[in-house]
Amino acid sequence: MSAAIRRSVTVVGAGLAGPLIAVLLARRGVSVVLLERRGDPRADRADGGRSINLALSARGIRALERAGVFADVAPLLLPMRGRMLHAPSGESTLQSYGQRPEEVNFSIGRGALNRVLLGAAERAGVLLRFNQRCLGLDPRTHALSCVDERTGEPSVLDGETLIAADGAGSAVRSSLVEAGVCAVRIEPLGHDYKEMTLPAGPAGRHVLDPGALHIWPRGGFMLIALPNPGGTFTLTLFLPRVGPVSFAALSEEQALHRFFAEQFPDLESYHEALCADYRRNPQGQLATVHARGWHLGGRALLLGDAAHAIVPFHGQGMNAAFEDCSRLDEMLERGGDWAALFEQFELDRRPDTEAIARMALENYEEMRERVRDVRFTRLQQLAFELERRFPQRFIPRYSMVTFHPQIPYREALRRGELQAAILEQLDRERLADGGIDYALVAALVQERLPALEERDLDSRTG
């Protein structure tokens, strides 16, 4: 690493991206202090009903491997091979994520992953300071103001370089916005979420298939379930904030029970427990953060959700933040000074984060609505067939995003639009017997989809 960047760094935020970038920096000989508003979660294991279970995929795994911590994370993972759709009738159908055995997502609890990453940071020599709430950064003096949440004692830190991984509500980003360094646009979704727990069955067994992400798609809203070790599932209800079918409409106990009975009859045995969780757990909000101006010279950088928070419907928020960490580490390996690195990091990364933000919003409509349409299934199967016939040119968009970390998000979006147009045309122009004209397919694919590089074709999850 260049001597120009061999100095101390303060990282704000010890959620997920913060500890990971701290580990990567420490492995390069940088002296790192990691600040966190909460107490040490390794001592207090209550996750508080606001975690949204996470789906770890190839981009995140690649970053964890780069930091040398994936081996510690692997025992926490539960593979999910596809979406299990639950109809109002109680029938269920599996839609595979991919068509190769290795093309799976992995369910992991946020709290468990956080504890592993904090342990890895501590072992790497990172100084962990908990209960330190960041109040903001002075853009002129570069001083970081904090307060101890236990004692109320203020402090001012003068670290040489600051990396802000303090989440969608980043205090550091607010300081940069006030100084005119950063411009931010926040797009609320209008749909909130609540978490519940589906208890384990006899002998700690899962009462649903643990090898899938379960979805109860209901058009304007949905319920999802991700498996946990120990036989439980974390359920998350995504629902409009206001309206005829909304969180606001479920304020009365009778309305809440009627809603669960009508919409999720296959969970009838657990309605009492789920309704109790619903009343007890907080209602979380969702938004997309679009920011421009992620850095203050070489003195401060926004990372992860602080720069580009997205809605969780593609399972890529954490994976994108982890990819931030690995990309920044790759740039550090090539050398240079902080100012040049931070500027190039934003230029390289923002088009990709804008692309995944758009795809995440589109995936919400897909998960709650389009997956119920037989035409969606028909086009998905056709996409898999084109991937089999033209593996160097046609990879379904979901697979590019989730299983091919060498393909940038922006390229997955671009190629995905071209591929969608091909699928639409083929579906419109089916042969008289309902089949596909594969001579036409070959011409369309050759004309519109340049061959991918060999390195991009390796589907991997670890």
C-alpha cells in the first residue's frame, strides 16, 4: 500500500459494512478506530424486531472472502434455492432462483453476522468504541463530534481520515449536506414493515421448507419468511402505511386477526403468536437514498447505506455495501492518496448503486404481484432455456445480479432490459403449436447481446 495512505482511519458505524471495511483496512496496516452508537451487541443479543433477515449472495461472499472472515460466517448460513409462493388457497409452488445447484441465496440473521464481523475486527487490531453517538462532522476543521450515550460526555475526534458507514440516516452525510458538499434525495417507499417470528415445530424442526424464501404475494402487499437456525423463521410483513389494506387499517385487534385469517390461512395455527409479535414489534420505514458527493476531499467518505440505501426487495442492500468495501480495498491495493481514491470510488461506484436501487424497487412489484402470473413463470422458464442454449450471451437478470459478482449492477440492468425485450418478442411470436422459433432466437441473441467475458460466466456463491 502507498505510504500516502498509511495512517489512521476512524470508521463510524459498526453495523455490517463498518466492521468489514475496518477489517480490510487493518489488514493493510492502517490504524482503525470503530465507533458505534449502540452498546456491544455481543453482550446484548436482543435484535429488537427490526433486522429484516438478510440474504447473502455472491457479491457479499466475495467481499467476506477477501477479508478472510467467510469461514466464520459460513456456519450461520441456510441455503435457499428459490421462492416458495403461498397462494390464498394454501397451495405452495417453488420458483427456482437459478438452474445450477450452486445458484442459491443464503439466509442469515443480521445480529449473528454483526457479532462475527465485530469479533473479526477486534482480532484484526481494530479499536472498538461502543455507546459513541456521532453528532456530525465539521467540514472546515474535519473534527468529528460525538457524545457518550451512557454518560452524556461529549468528545471531539481529529482522525486523519473518516469513513462513514452509519446507515441510511447518516449524521456524517447530514453534515456534508449542510456544508453543500453532498446533495441527497430521499424517496420514501410508502410501504412499511413489521417483523414476526414463526416458532419452531416439534424437536426444533422448521414448520416450512427451510430451503426456500417463502412469499405470500397479495398484489398490493406481501409477507415473506426466511429460515433461521434452530427451526424458526423470521417473517416480515410489507404493507402500505395508509389505505384500505394498510398498517393504519390494522390498529384494532379484531381487524388484525381478520386480516391474518383471510390473507394467511395456512398459518392459522400461529396467528395468536404472530399477532402478539405484530403488536409488540416496531413498525419500520423504507426508503431509497440517492446521494451525490460521497466524499470530502481525502478526509471523509460515505460508504454503504450512508451513500446509497435501497429497499430490501432484491436482497442486495448488504451485498452492495460489502461490495463497496471490497472495491475500495482493491483500489487501495493499487495505491494512491485518499483524495484521489475517494473521488474515483464515487465515480466508479455510483452508477452501479443507482442501478441496483432501481432493480430493488422493480423486484418489489415482482415479488408481491408478478410472481402470481402464469406468464411470469412462462417467461422465466424461457429465460432459463435461453441461458442453456446461449450461456455466453444470455443470463437472466436476477442471476447476473445475484450469482455473477463480476458483472456490474449497471451492466445487469442494461443487459436485462435487452433480454426482456427479446423474451417479450419471442412470447408474442410463438409458433402455431406454441413453441419457440430458435432460429429467430439465435439471430436476436447474436444481434443484441454481445458475448460476455469468460470471467463473468462463472456462477458462484463462495
